[in-house]
Amino acid sequence: MSATLTKTERRTLVARRKKESLFWGLVHFFGSLRLAMFLLVTISIACAVATFLESGFNAVVARAYIYKAPWFIFWLALLCVNLAAAALTRWPWERKHVGFVTTHLGIITLLIGAMIGQKTGFEASVNLRKGEPATNRLVLNETVLQIENVADGSLYSMPFPVEVRRPTPERPREVRLPGGGGTLVVSDYAQHLDTVRELVVAPDGAGKPSIELELESGMMGQRLPVRLLTGDAERHDLFGLAMIGLDTPENQPPVATRERAVRESVVALSKMPASPVVVPRQGFQASGCAVTLFEWEGKFYLEIRFPEGGSGRGEVRPHSAFTVEGPGGRVEVTMHEFWPTFALQEGRPASLGDRPENPAVRLDLEGTVREPEGRPQPRLLLRVLPEEGKVAWRSLRGAQEVAAGSEGVGGRIVTGWADWQARVVAVHPSARFEERLRPIPAESLMPGSRENPPPGIRARLVDPAGVSGPDRWIVSGRSESLTAGSAVVQVGFGLLTKRIPFLVGLDRFEVPRDEGTDTPANFISTLRFEEPARGIVRQGVSKMNHPASYPGGLGPVLTGINYKFSQASWNPENLDETTLQVLYDPGWLLKWVGSLMICCGIAIMFYLRPKPAGGGSVAAPSPSLP
């Protein structure tokens, strides 16, 4: 540190070097208090706007428009220049400037660390399953488009953040393809897409005769579509109580006892034991089991009865399971949610309180049930009469035919199942089934369900001549071929993936419970880290609030060149699977060093101030007395 200058000497020195040196002129310009205040006020306003965007939209929007925007990075860099220049304006530094310079240098170090972490660091996730090979591919929360030009084989990808600016039919997003390949028009985005089979009319010879019916019940207030195609094995199961199908040998009443696989979700209500809500999984029929929820000695129990005999009971405990086995079959009962006072709020199941005034429970049944020869489901068997435009039908109860006849379009078939009737909507001489994607609202998904249909975009190709091709849905993680005129491109949509320089796998996943309850007390993932080229295999354990790290060690931990694996989510139905959050922040050390320097600088400025010349202390003036 130099000798102490008087205020007059310092003002003279500053004026002279600003006049004689361009460098010092720029230093004093960029280090001015006015510029500092302008930068700080601008950054404060930007952070306030980012907070509003994050609460009103989501963090992705805030990062895109503020935190990771080029102008914000430039503003932070300019603030670093201002801080460095402000420290230089005090040159030559004296002992009283130590705290000031240390604080400014700490802020600069902190900002540089933050910018390094933002540019080179990332936050991702990885889904691991026990027994599967280790992987080095992580998934980032950033959506991208991958486009392949079929004509020349060129392949390229580009960021496409749908959460920042979601495409809609009213405001589509256009992507210019390189090399004059035309324009990709993205006209919609769906958070969930579902695959449905639709019956479409086909030219003669390209399809088969088909029937469209509509089942109606005034008592239940329901209308259900039924579409059957000649030669197709599909049939319609009416809540496990009856069956509608084509009049083919495979749909005739069974002649021997057999076991049938069942898989369904059930909502059982204590006050309506005869009317549980049963939803068979796709490709399965309802089991026909009677599910009863009842209370005994202050506890709730489930009773499962097979149609052909045998039953079992289990205490209602969320996220637990028990097995029921008897002459009628064998099923695994997995309980999920319990509502003491069941009610529907905005279309979703909820509990209005903890008192058991209207108890209900959601469970899954999976296993097999027996179907004996003597008691098959009632059946409505149909046959297409394309020449007459009619439907021939037979109603059977067991092997006995109850009624028969034929109906044209608009005619009604009395099924004999309560008040259910089947109205003939259409008879097609030639039709076929086509699978199509359609958006489904998030509120229609069953609460707590592990099934999460993927998102997707709807896009079309417009060739350089302006010819537009058809719109197609593209599911996340897949690609579709889009055409327009003679132009053909393969377009993929999904989350951006990132490779890391080592492999990670799952050896074991454990969920200890609080004593006497099913409440998870911890989540423990035993991980395996591999570097085959170096012959390294190492284990790490990730616990709640205690992440596993690799490569670990003092050096990587201090420098931030370290990957941290923390628990993100788990699958209660499969304890061989876990999802981890992966954090990599190489600017970690600079941020901590900068924060420490700021604290030290502030302490020096306010608590370790140099004493006045002469070593004496300056006494505060006493107030005058009247």
C-alpha cells in the first residue's frame, strides 16, 4: 500500500490522469457511481420481472427471458467491469481501501462463478432400474427438434422451448429449414397424447365390413360407442357384466373352465358397497370380483370375493398390498389412496376432512380369475349384412339363445341387460381401423396414477413452392415423416440428452418406513459408477438430503468439477426403479470464494477501520446544554 494522500492531493491526481491518459479516463468513466446505480437498478427490475414470470408461468420462462438471456449476461459482465474500474479509481490504494477493494473483488469473483456455472453447468435427471446396464445419458429439461432431410441425409437439431412460447393453432411457430428445404410449421402442443383406434371408411377391397353401435342407458345416463370390424378380434366388454362382439366361433360361450388374466383399478365406497367404480386396464376385461370396504373396531378393511367362490380380507393401509386366493382365482391387491370423507372437487377425488363420514379407497387388482362353463357372460353377437345395410343379432345367456333379429341404421336392439339398448349408427361395407394420436386433458388422468402419457407437437411441412403437407402429431421421443410436394423430412421432438464421461447404474433401492407406519423415512439409492477405459468401478450412496457424488475427493469437490446425484422421485409400485437429479456446477468454488471475500471486505470496512493519525480516538461531540 502506498503512503496516505490527502483529499486535495488525491483529487489533483485523479484530475491529472483523467486529462493525460485515455486508459484512466475510461477507468473513471466505467467506475462511476452513476453507472453503478444504473446497472444495479436495471438488474433489480429484471430480477423482479423474473420473479413475476416464475410465479405466473414457470422457471423455464424466467430463465429464457431473463437469467439466461444474452442481454442479462452482458449486463452482469458490464457490472463486473464497473466494479473492477471502481476499485482502480482508488489507485494508489491505501490501508483504508483494503475492505473496499476486497468487497468489490469478491463480488466480481461471485459473478464470474455464477456465469461459469450458468454456461457450463447443468441440472438434469436420470431414471435407473436395478439389473439394467449402467448409462451415461442424462435428460435435460430442454425440448429440441431433430430434423433429417431425406433428400441429402443431412441431420441437425435445434432448441425448441415449447414452455417459453407455446405454439397454438392461432399462433403457430415457423422453423426455416437450412438449405432452402422449406418451412416446418408447428401449430399445436399437447402436454399429454393418447393413442386411439378410429374406424374409417375405406375403398372397396381396402377394408372389411364393419358395424358402429351406440349403447344407451337412461338409468345410468351413459352412451358408449361400439365399433366392430369383421375379422378383427376386438370385442366390447360392458363393465364385466356382458359382452358385445361379432358372431364368430371365438365369441361363442365357453365350453370349459379356464383362467383369465385380469388387471384393473377400483374405487370402493363404504356407503355404496354394491357399486364400486371399476376401470379395466387396456387389453383386459373386468374381473367381476366384489370389492367391499367396511369398518370394524375402528379400522377399515377390504374384502375381495371371487365370482366363483373364495374371498380374502386386508386392512386398509395406503401403499400396501395383500394377496387373495381361492377357488375363483388369485389376485394381488395393491392399495393406493384412502379418502375418509370422499368427494369430487373440480372433477378430482379428494377428502373433505379426516373424519370417516364417506370412506373410499383406490386399489389395483392384478392376477387371474376362473370362468366356469356353466356361467358365462350374457352376450350380444352381431353379423354384418352389407348387401342389405343391416345387422343380424343374437342375444345369448350361456349357451341358450334368448332373442334374435336384424336391424338397419337407426334401429334399436333390446339387449335385456337392465335398460341398455344398442342403436345401429352405421353399417360400412368396407372400413378399417387406424391408430391416431389425440390430446387428452391432464384433469382426465386418474390422480396418483403412474401412467403419464407423453407430450407432443403437431406439425406440417411447407415446401419452398408454398405447398403445404398434412398435419401430424409427433410424440416426444419419436420421429415422424412429413411430406409436402416432393419434399420429405424426418422430424423428431423430445427432451435434450447429455452424455457424461462415466457410467452410472443402480445396484439397490431401499425405502425404510417410519416404525409402525407406511410413511417413507428415507430413500436410499446404492449407485455404481464405472469408467471402463480406466478400469474404475466405485459405489456411492444417495440418501435424502445427502447426495452421492462422483468422482468425489477433495479436489473435485472444492473446484466444483463434481457430479451430485440426489433423489428426485420414486415408483411405489416398483422398488427396483428410481429417478435421480444430477447437478454439475463448475463455478461452485468461485461463488463460495467470492461470498467469503465479500464478508471479509464488509467486516474490514465496518469493524476493522484504521485509527486516526496520532493513534488517538475521536470523541463524539457532546450535545450543548441550555
